[in-house]
Amino acid sequence: MSLRSGAAVQAVVFVAVFALSGALAGVLWEALWDAPDGVAYQDQWFLEPAGPDHAFAGTGWYVVVAVLAGALTAFALAWWWPRHALVGFGAIVVGSALAAWVMFQVGHALGPPDPRVLAVGEDDLTPIPSDLRLAGGSAYAAFPIGAMLACVYVFLVAAGRDTGHRASAVGTGSAR
């Protein structure tokens, strides 16, 4: 296999593994999240009790699961497939961004439907669970942040392992 085709295969595999990781993380995110209840009132849905602690739970769990999934996926890929480090790094950046989107789509699809739609036509004070959503777009950065932290560890701290040289052997003063 040529150098270019090997790098291309590595990039495609990395992105595909991240997409799968994002889907699995979305399932875990939905499973860990407890839907806060709200009520229908005059064809509108209101979170009950209202407050940021109830509305933020979905985003909080997203961030925790995404950081861990991103770090574990990037660590495994970078550690076990160290060839073409720059291509691998680029594929990890693209793959982790894709995984963040896939994680949200899977978790949101598995969660309850939009309560604002369900509230229309319901009797007042009918309990309706919240849907799984994110409070703001910055949570999407959690998957890439976890992946980049793992890349920094593998590419910088564990440098030299793919060449067969030990980092401690550098600078020992032995000349050949």
C-alpha cells in the first residue's frame, strides 16, 4: 500500500470510528439523563419547577459524556495507529466534530419529543417531560476538546514510541 493510500485509509477509518463513537455516546447521554417534567398551560409548555439546574442537566451530561468519549476514542486511535501523525490529527479534528453532531442527533432522537408541540391542545397543568436538548452551541466543543487533550498526551508525552526509540535514550551522550 502506498504512503498516500495508507494515509487516506487512516483518515477514513478515524472519521468513521469517531462517527460510531458519537452514536454510542448519544445513546449513553440519553440513558444517563433524567427528563425534567414540565406542564402544559394555555397551549404552551413550561418547565416545572423552573430553574437553570433542571434545564441544564441535559447539557451537563452531554459535556461529561462527550469529553470522555472524545478522549477515549482519540487516545485509542492515536495510540494504536501512530503512522501519518498529521493526517491522523486532521482526521481526529474532523471526526470529533462529526461525532459531536452525531451524538446530539442520536441522543435527541432517542429522547422524548418536543414538549412545546405536545402542549398544544392539552389540558392545563398536564405533566409533559422535557426533550433532550443543549443549552447553547458551545457544548458541541466538548467532544473535540476531549479528543484534543488525548492527542496532546499521545503525540507529545508518548512521542518516540512509534520509532522504537525511548525518550530516555535521547541525550545520553553516546556517539556512534
